[in-house]
Amino acid sequence: MAFPTDGSRALKAYGLPTNVLVDYMLLATPCSVIRQVTVDVLDILDKAANTSSAQTRLVFTGKSGCGKSYLLLQAVQYAVQKDWITLYIPRAINLVNSSTPYVYDPRTQTYGQPAFAQQLLKRFADVNEALIKDMKVQGSYPFEERMIDSTSTLTDLINVGLEYSQQAPTVLNTLLSELAQQTKAPVLLAIDDFQALYNMSLYRDPYYKPVKAYHLSLPRTLLEFASGKQAFKRGAVLGALSMQNTTFRPPLELVEALGLEPAQPSGPYVPREKELVEYAQGLKNFPVPDQLTVDEAASIFDVWHSAKALHIPRGDETFLSKFTESGGNAREFVKKALLQTVAL
């Protein structure tokens, strides 16, 4: 399935997970293969369009390389095509790895990330401009630079954050609160590297102690929507776990909430962090199959062959040998079985 122009525009605005970006650099047209799990997720989104996001909070789980990021990407693209208001964070690790400036806000007692928030506001506005330009703000927000009230639109609110970077974290949190109250359009919040929000960040406080992720303004807001403490009146929250980064592994509290097999000690004497248990409460595990079916793998083989990215002959024998080499894992099938093969 090639992504339509509107969908591609959204993906260009928000960016892509690194592994997906590498694939798309080799393909002439961004595309993905429809799997049964894709159909299942899109059916869930259709049902969630008229219900609270508190009822649809899914986390995609599975072995590394099984296709979790692609599945999340397909959900985002589908939501854009269905006129959902969409906020997509493809690399949540960048929120907690100390790669952007941060400043303490004594009013909220959290750390804001002005540069990241301002950039995300711009991307959000680029993708959702047509849907939000006529939506009125329901609250009243007396910013130092400008008054935002019921006569203002969401676009006016976003412009405050775009013009004044120090206000961007507050504006972004306010925007999400406003989106939670409106009912004109469903809202999709999609987060890749989801487990990073539950880890200790690499930021440091003035005493050089590590800052917990939920003490950062934006990660805390995202966790509140993930846990159902805040909810969109219409919409869904989707997350995808990443197993590649060993610094930000899924913590025990999240693993237990999703019903996964712990990779670390998990006995009754192992302490759990109360806040993380609360933020993980109610999340539903959506397992992505570890292996492709033969038909799904054949579709991937055709996509890459049609893009002239492979140097091997097309044929059943070649395909089945590469499928067997990869063990059915989607990433292994593309990266090692196909792209690392050269015809003799």
C-alpha cells in the first residue's frame, strides 16, 4: 500500500522512526504491506472514533523487528485520511535522552522543553491546519504576550507557542487539554518508543540527580493521556514498544501492566514505583505477530523487487530461501535476507 499524498505529508512533518526512515530512503514511494493486524487496528480506530480515548489505549508489543513501528505508522496514516486530529511522536526517546534544552517551571514544578515543544507545535499545525483553524478555544488563558479566550481559535493558541518559545511547553499542554474537550473530530495520540516515557531520563536537576520522565512537562502530559487520567472525548491513544535501545528498556511496572514476561527480577520483594504503576494502569496489550505469514512476506518481496532495490532474481525458490533464513521476522527478512544479498 503506497501512502497517499496527504498521508505522506503528515509523515514528512512528524518524521519517522529511524529504522523506517532507512527503508524509505531506498524506496521510490513510501509504502507498507497490509497485514491482518493492520486490519484489526483500523477496525479498532473506526470504533474509537465516537468513544472516549480512555476506552482505547493500546500498546503494540512483540519481538524486535516484528513490525510494531510500521503498524503504528499505518494507524497514523489511516487517521489522517479519515480526518482525525493526529499527534504523532515517532521517537519518544528524544524526549528523555537530554538531547534538547530544558528549563524548570516553578508554577507546575516540572521541566519544560521549549525547543521540542515549539517544533512539535509547528508540525502539529502543518498536519492538522484544515481541521483546527475554525475550532474555538473553550477556556481563557492570559499569557503575558497575548490573551487567548473563547473568541480565539486553536490556531491562535498555537501561534503563541510558535512566536514565543518560552511559552511553547505551556501552549502544548493547553492545546492537548483543549483537544480533550472538543467533540468535532476524533483525536489520535500515537507514540513510538513508548517505553521511554516510563524510564529515568538522562536530564539532571541542579543537584545533578537524574530527572524522572514524569517530572518533564510533556512526558507527564503524555503519560496522563496514556493512563486515562486525561482523555479525549473522541479518539484513541496508541503506543509501540521498542526493544532496540538498551538504555530505555520497558520497566517492570509497564511490563506487568501489559501482561508481558519480565526480563528482570519481578518477585514480591522487588520494589515498584507507585507513580509508574498508576501511569501504566489500564493499558491494553496488542501483540504483533513475531512472524510474517508467507503471503505477507511475498508482498514485501514484491515491493522491494518492484523498487529495483534487490539484486537477486525473482522466483519462488529465492523467496522461500530468504524467508526461511529470516525466520519470518519482518526486519530480518528485509535487512539480512534481501538487502544483504548480491546476485552472482
